[in-house]
Amino acid sequence: MSDTLPPCPNCSSEYTYQMDALLVCPECGHEWNAVSESEETAEAVIKDAVGNILQDGDTVSITKTMKVKGAQSALKAGTKVRNIRLVQGTGDHDIAAKVDGFGQMELKSSIVKKI
């Protein structure tokens, strides 16, 4: 971080100070993360089970059979999933895709392999 702290995004006060990982404005009491906006917008690299970097639109295959909550059958290993989207899903789920026979679902990148 530089020697000068950024002004408060809430009230534009120049008297901000750092408290642990947060920046604090003494005038309005606003607190925000000290990480710069450029670091926040940088996309995280998502890798598959083997270590290949995944991108939107890739085709992947499921590496192990898994039970699907509410479905009568399991999602078998080797099932191809086309046109994936990388998302910030719930928990570890970072892939959104439509799986044939199962519909729209979120998958973990740790159980797929890029084809």
C-alpha cells in the first residue's frame, strides 16, 4: 500500500486511517476493505481436477460419480458437460452448467476435467 491512504468513498474525507485490514473514516464512521479496487476486480483463476485452467464455454467431463439431491439417478463419471459458465456460486461450487438429463446445476471445479 502507498504512504497516503485513499479518501473515504462515502464522504470523501481525507482523514482515513487503517485498522487491521480495514480503512476507517473518523468523520462518518464508514469502514471498507483496504484492498485496492484493481485487486478486487481481478478474476480468480479456476482450475479443474487435473490443473487445467477453465474458461467460460469450455467442455468438461465429470471425473467421479456423484449423487444429485432430488434426482432418481446419480451423475455418472465421464458425463460430458458443454458450454460451462464460471460463477461465484454457493460454497465451493464455481461452475454453472446445464447437464443433459439433469438440467441446470452448479458443479465444483474439483470434480471436472477439461476435454
